[in-house]
Amino acid sequence: MTYQGVIEVTELAELVDQRDRNAGQLVILDCRYNLADQQAGEQAYLSEHIPGAHYASLHQDLSGACERYGGRHPLPSAHHFSEFARSVGVSEETQVVVYDDQRLAFAARAWWLFRHFGHARVAVLNGGLQAWKKAGLPTTADPTSAPVAGSFTASANAAELVHYDDLYPHLQTPPWQLVDAREPKRFLGNEEPIDPVAGHIPGAVNKPWQNVTDDQGLIKPIAALREHWQTIPADDDIVCYCGSGVTACVNLLSLHLIGRNAQLYPGSWSDWCAHILHPRTESA
């Protein structure tokens, strides 16, 4: 069976049990991360993780190099992502499962990237590490053995992306609905702990990423997700953004689960701020 959206802990446990009989068919990635401490996620992984999991770092593996424009966590290049995916053993036929312990904040980024680069066999562990442990399933601090290198070759789907140069000319008559995934206090400009400018992109509506999961980090039922998104007409195009293109992927996951397509503004608010602070000249 192939999992392409969400996988339950019981289903992953079964795949783990079968792994020895199906070498190379399953790759598990621990995507825990802390925006305030780049090493905290990996340290948590080294202390405890699902057996056989490899670590995927937001800033090293799931992002590219920062420049003046492009946001705080620009997308990795296809070459960069191919190298990472191969290093953890991903080939075209591999089932990838990603998890974190932060209500999908970082696992959803990995999920979206695999799909964006052409690997559909990827699923987010529902409830993350907490759900795994709550089910009484084992964790370990033992190092995961280096896998046989995979053969996956990434190929980006540019149609899934919208950039500043696409958005800015259409602010007055946008052909899409912009959706901001940040907390309401940041969306409203009442507080901005990370980026240099407070507020939101004109015309955007606020759909905080945390609202698609419950307090235990479990994805809400499909009916609840449909209700959550029903304020945006079904035939409207949607462009999702957040602070740096990471937690917007939680919204993209929830839209995928209810059968709605959407695009990502990968630079998000941090890129928008860069254009406010460093406007380009005609000759630039």
C-alpha cells in the first residue's frame, strides 16, 4: 500500500515490522526543529527517535541558502534535494514517512517538498512522535545505520509556486485568494517576533496553521477540515504563505486532504519584508 497524505501510527508500525523483509522500501525522517535554536531538533533526535529514522534538518536539508530576497527558508534546489533524499536512501519506489512533535510544523514542509520534487509516496505521521509514544510503540537513541544510497532525482514543479513578482502586480485585482498561516497577532501586526516588518500582505485572509490539528497534534477529521476552508469558495485559486514558507505547508497538507489544490509563496512574509526594506530599482 502507498501512503500519500497521512499515515497512522498503527500503519507505520506495521511498515516498520515489515522493513527487514522489504529493504529499501521505507524511509522515516525525523523533522523536529526549533526556530530559536538550530541544533535543538537534532539533539532531540539523538536523545530519542523512532527506530530506523534519519534526521532531516530544516536549515540544512529542507532549505536552500539565504540571499537578500527569497525569505528566511528558501526552497532547496533540485540538486540539493536530490542529494539529501539519496543520502537517506530514497529511490523512486520508496515510501517516505515524515514526523515531528510540533503539530506538523516541520514535517509538513518535508512532505510538501517531496511532492514538489516529484516523489508522491510520502506521508506525514498523524500526531507525530507523541502519538507514536502514546500508542506504546518503541523509541531509541541508537544511531541509525547509514542506508544504501537511493536513486531519487528531484524535478521541481514550478506551477506549484507563486513569487513576489507574480503577486505584487496583482494586489488590486488578485486572481487568487492569499492565505496567511501565521498566528492572528502576527497577521494583524500586533506582534512580530521574527521579521523586521509587522503586518500582512494586502488582501490576505488569516487561516492559522495550528487550526488544522487538535491539541494533541492529530489532523482534524475531513469534515472539520472542509468546514475550516469553506469560507473560501471552492472555485477560488489559493496561494498559501506564512513567515518563511514552512508552516504554510501545514495548510497545504490540509487542503490536499480535502481534495483542493493550492500554490505556495515560498519566500512568504520574510521575502515580502525584504522587498519593502530593499526595493529593487529598474536597473537592478
